[in-house]
Amino acid sequence: MRQVEQQIIQGIISGDKGAFDMLFRAYYSAMVYIASGILRDRQLAEEAVQDVFVKLWKNASKLSIDTSPGSYMTAMVRNRCIDYLRMDEHRIKTLSIDDPDVQLKLHELGMETSFEEELFSNSLEIALKQAIEQLPPQCRQIFVLSRFDGLSTKEIAEKLNISVSTVKTQIARALKKMREAVEIES
């Protein structure tokens, strides 16, 4: 962990609102991005991330962080998203391990830990935004509808009057471009 990160954590533990604000500004967008990918609902993702920051502030004096703040926040957000999914019984009942979307999400979650340390750098965030901007128009539209607007593949297919398999193919292409952008920055 870098010295600056250690100072921020120590500041938060001692109740320094400025340090907490720095952490919030540094990680909020990335945490919402991660939560959106898991929950597929931007509003719910923002709520989950806010819950994490509130919990972090309320329990600041008890913090014991041995990893980077980014890794710690990612774990907290991932766990909170899992809690949200558990609370949503209808969503749980409709999930099937054989569903290609579920398999894709499981794969993404497995891949996430290999680059999560890099996710929080400003250059990586810029690279991801540029990668999204450079996607072909239909691919970009489908990716945004899926990851940021929280629409299911079926909803996207109906909205754009295309097949579900086309939606899945375009999402897979977009994710490949995102991974390539991350690898270039690493």
C-alpha cells in the first residue's frame, strides 16, 4: 500500500472528514461501475455503493485494512451487491447457472480480481471511457443499455428490434474491448 493510501486510511480511522472525502472522490465512480456490472441496475448500484461508504464511515474507528483501499472497497461493494441480490427473491429465482448471462457474469467476476488494483487509477478510467467511445455505434448502444441502464438482453433485443443472440455477441465484443483497454494500461 502506498504512503498516500496509508495516510488516507489513518485519517478516516481518526475521523478526518477530508480524508473520507478524498476516498469517496477517488473510488465512487469505479465502485458504481463495478456494482452496475453485478447488479445491472445503475440506481441500485449507486445505492449499494452509498451503503458501503456509510458503513465505512460509521465503522471507521474499527477499520483494519491490510490491502489497498481499492481492493478493500471492491470487496465491500461486491459483498453488498451479493446482499442486494439475496434480498431480491424474484431475481434469485430466475437465475440459472445454465443461463449464458449468468455464466458471463461469473466469468467477469473471476476476471475482475486479476486487474482490480489497476481499476482505480485515473489513466485506466480514461482508457475504459475511450474504449467505450471507440466501440461501433450499435455495440456501444447495447453495452450502455446493458451495463449502465441495467436492461436485460431480452429487453435490449426488444427495444432495438434485434435478436437476443446479437445482443449477447455485441456485449461480449464490448467486454473484450474493455479488457484489451485494461491490458494496454497495465
